[in-house]
Amino acid sequence: MNLLLLHEDEIDGQGEARLTGRRLEHAREVLRVQAGQSLRVGVLGGLMGTAEVVSQSAEALVLKVNVTQPPPPRAGVSLVLAVPRPKALKRVIPAVASLGVDRVVLVNAARVEKSYFDSKVLAQEFLEGLVELGLEQACDTVRPTLEIRERLKPFVEDELASWAPAGSVRLIPHPHASTPLKPVPASTHVVLAIGPDGGWVPYEVELFSKNGFAPVSLGPRVLRGEVAVPAVLGAVRAGT
Amino acid sequence: MNLLLLHEDEIDGQGEARLTGRRLEHAREVLRVQAGQSLRVGVLGGLMGTAEVVSQSAEALVLKVNVTQPPPPRAGVSLVLAVPRPKALKRVIPAVASLGVDRVVLVNAARVEKSYFDSKVLAQEFLEGLVELGLEQACDTVRPTLEIRERLKPFVEDELASWAPAGSVRLIPHPHASTPLKPVPASTHVVLAIGPDGGWVPYEVELFSKNGFAPVSLGPRVLRGEVAVPAVLGAVRAGT
């Protein structure tokens, strides 16, 4: 945890926040905070800065908050991500949040097991917890928008037009594509369609192609989702 | 497992291999192979191709091997990697192998806990197992060279000159560097120094700088090792 995240309504009129639960535990047991110490904090969806520890006990951590800095710039990237297996999802979502992705829609695909949609890890509250882990790691306060779509075709055909910002570039990374994935200027929003382990099936590649997604390659290596996502993000924003 | 890895000495004069253990189990329980079926195989350090299942039983999987294709090209990247915490190492090493990294030296750093060097996950045999997981994922047969150095300074000052290929570019990714990390042509070997969670300390950054490493930034976000490694690799080889 490189940044302690606060909710705006946790800060009172005097700029004081009283924390319990996971953040109290982390502050006491990992950071071993003492009264007077300064911590790096951020307000979810808002500014970042420091907080002085007013007091700490087994019951609560009381902080005097002073936030004046804006969070880091966004990646300018939206992800259409085939639902990973639950174990991988627990790593991909924090990674996606730490990389500053703007928007994620978790979609169904032929190679996604149906049972994943019944998994507890897809509960909105659990996903938001994973997002906060990523923000705490990266020192950011802005959550990506997270959505789930159980039907891929209507999402790609009907929703994507309004979902993706105007003028955005749509790319579908694929090991067998002939065009290498090249950096895209930071001013252009990028929508990436990242398949499940085993990849998109040909019908899905065709569906994305028909809807403006250009196939691009990171090379012939078959990468796991949790490796592919940062590799693709790194490549698409290289040098920006 | 997208590729079944074989050791050269497992293949007899008639091109037959008899497998037991983890690969037998995987073939029977996950792939549910049947006699006559074709599997994608690779010979460690050698060619890739297919193998026909001659027979399968609880005791052994017998394959008729036919390998004619070269493995995918290397990334042309060496990593100087501060030893991650054991749990992260188990994810980073397969990722590094799947990305085709040529050489990895796991080094000590101020923010690496001493106890990590006593961890079983740094045993060569365990590391090689992690490497093979990454190769099986990526469909590659070539292992990165793996070394461990408990003393950073003599490694950087004395060994790096002969360790890194002549003409290679040395980069140290750092969130506060002012130069963005840009793609490097595939023909130039790149040596990357990737710090521990919490980053290199100023003394270490200076040590690398003095020894030809240029600080480069992927942006102000603080990324975990397992996210930073693929992001940096993706960026440095973007478009190639």
C-alpha cells in the first residue's frame, strides 16, 4: 500500500478522518504508524496529499488530512476483457487499476467458462475492492469504470459505438496478426479487446474486425491475460 | 499448457517419448488425450512440432514425436531484477520466460528482505520449474539463463561489462525519471534494471547510472514487479 485511500465522506469538516478495519490494521501492523507521522493519502475520485497521524489505537486511526495534488493522468485506454478465471481476475483487476485504465467491460467469450459468471469475484463489491488495491499500489485515486456483459455480440454490435469515445482507435491483439502493435499517441483513446486464455475464437475475431477492431500482434508468444494486459498497455503507450 | 515440453534425452532413436509425472497427469486429466490424438510439443532448447499419442495409461503417456519448427525469436532483453517476494517470484519467473527474456540475474537490493535468499523458491530446480511453466504457456523451448547475485555492487561494477552483450542499451525504469521509456529497435539488445517493490534506493539508482543505465519512466504510477516487467518489456519492444 503506497497510498492510503479515503472516501470523501470519511473526512469531517475539520479535515479529520477516523479509520477502522483493513486500513487501520495495515497502518498499525505493516506501516507501524506513530502519532505525528505523515502518511501518503488520496481521496477516492479526488486529490492526493499527506495526512498526519493524530492518534492510533486498536480501535481507530485518526488522521488530519491535507490533499492538494491531482492524481496521475489516465492511460486513455478502455479494455474489453474476456472474463479471466477467478484466480487470474484477482490479479488482473488490480493490475488494470494500477495502470490507469479508464474503463473495463468484462465480457463473455466462447473460451470463458460459464461458471465464472456465478463466481463471487464478479460481485461488484469484490471487484471494487480489487480496484482499490491497484490504486493504493499505483498512487492513484480514480477508479476505472467496471461493467459486466454476459453477451458479447450485442455489446460489440450495439453498445460499443456509444461506449468508446469518439475518435478512439480499436485494436485486437492476436498472436497471429501480421501488423505489430505500435504505440498510439497519448491524445488518442485506445480500446483494446483482450481474449481469454486460449484466445478469441475465429468467429469472435471476425465480430471485432467487422466492428472496427484492427488485429495487431505482440509477437507469436501466447501470453496469459495477467501478462498480456500490462504488455499490451506498455506497448500501446510506449514513449508517451 | 499450450506446448508439452520434452527433454532431448526422453526421445529414443525411433522418435518415441514415454512420459510420467506432471505431464502425464496434465495430458490425462486436463487435455484428456486419446491414442491417435496430436499434441503440440517442443524439445527444451530445440525444435517444436507435434506428437501423436501412441498410447496412454495411468503409468505412462507414449508419444511419437515430430519436431521441425524453430522456436519463436528471443526478446533480445536481459533483466537485472531485484529479488521479488517469494509469492511474486512465482508469477514473475513464468512471465519472464513466456516473454522470451534471454537472461535474468536476480540481485539483492536495499529493499529486498534478506530472508528471500533463504527461500526455497530461489533453489535452481524450483526456478527451472517456473521457467518451464512460462515456456509451456508461450509455446517456446528456450530457457532464459537464470543467475542469482547476493551482492549488487560487484555485479554492477565488475560483472555487467562482460555479462551484457556489446552494443546493448542499458535502461533503469523509474517512476520519477524525466525521459519516457521508448521502443528500442529489435536488433539492439536491452538490459533492464527492475527494482523491488518500493523501488531502488537513491544509492542504487546512482550505481546503475554510473554504470551506463539511463533512467526512463513509464509514467508516475508505482507498479508491482509482476506488472512492471511485462509493461516495460511491452514498451521497449513495441512495434518490433
